[in-house]
Amino acid sequence: MLFVLLTVAVLLVLFGPMLWVKFQMRRYSTEIEGMPGTGGELAEHLIARFDIKGVCVERLSEGGDHYSPQDKAVRLSASNYDGKSLTAIAVAAHEVGHALQFDRGEQVSQLRERYIPTAMTLKRVGIATMGLVPLVLLFKAPAVLWLLVFVGLGFQLLGALAYLIVLPEEWDASFNKALPILTSGDYIRPQDEPAVRSVLTAAALTYFAGALADLLNIGRWLVILLRR
């Protein structure tokens, strides 16, 4: 019984944040009648309002909202680009917040540029290393097997933790950029502010939640290998 409770607790800690992020995004994704524009239109408006040179707005298939500093593009999923919901405008403002960070050369913008590529590389190396495990199993070499396991999981763990470093950048984009813009510019009604805060919190925690989900995948590998 204790093992079951501990397992449930670990699953909630690791996967709960991602479920919460997705819940908040869906919760406020209902179209609002009378909203003057879509998320994509708001992003374009804000880019023009703050005179962010060379930045465009692009429509993506569902998921993957982000700002690309390399391509200078605010990229919004179809539902947020075309949507007239609180989720759509909050996510659009959040991503424009990132564009503002880079346009102004703020120190916080260096976190993502410095650590996200590192995190992705570490994760890929870890996955590639773990991909060699089935091959090693054929040769029945336990020492090599466990070396690969620890190296592979170690790289994935470092990659997951690296995502936590960018949390201040995400928080700044949501609450030092997007929220003041939305509340002071009459883009949302006063009664909508709590909902927008929830969406902006979810947007800021997306990388963090993804990092925890990665740790859950690492845990699955450990359980499989310990059963051997």
C-alpha cells in the first residue's frame, strides 16, 4: 500500500504540472464573442506598437507556441493564431514578451539562448546512448550495459534540469511583459484578469513542466532495468 501511495505521489509531482498546464490552456480556450481580434492579430499589433523591428508572426499546426530569436518569429499554434479566446491572447502576448526581451537586449533573454540548445543536445545524446542498450543486451555484457544506462540517463537528467534555468525568462515574459500590456492597454476586461493570470502562469511553466515529464521518462527506464 505504501509503495502504491509513493508511486502515485511521484507521478503527481512529475506529471501533474504538465496536466495542469494543459488544463489551464484548454479551460480558457473558448471563443469570446465581441473580442476585437485574434491572437495572431494581437501579436502583430503589439509588434507594431512596440516597434520590434524585423519580427514576424507565423501560424503553426497545433502546439508548439514559441518565439524564435534566430528567425525573429513569433510562432503561434492554429488555435491561438486564429482564436479569439483568453488563452489565445494571453499566449500571443507571452510570446511577444519574449520578442521584447530580445529586442531590448535584456539580460534575462540570454538564459534561453544559452541553455536551451545545451538542454536539447544533452537530451539527444542521452536518447542516442540509451538506444545502444538493446544492442549491448545481445552480447550479455552487464558492465557495459550499466555504464551505458548511467551515461544515457545522466545526459537526459542534465538536459531536463537545464530547462529549469530558463524559468526566470518565462516568468518575465508573462508577468513583467504580457500581463502589464494586457491590463493597462484595455485588451482584456477587468473580470478576465484572473483567468489571464492562470494562462500566463501555465505559459511560464511550460518548460518546467516538460522538464518534470522528462524526469518521469527517466524513471520508467530505471524501473525497466531494475526488473532485469
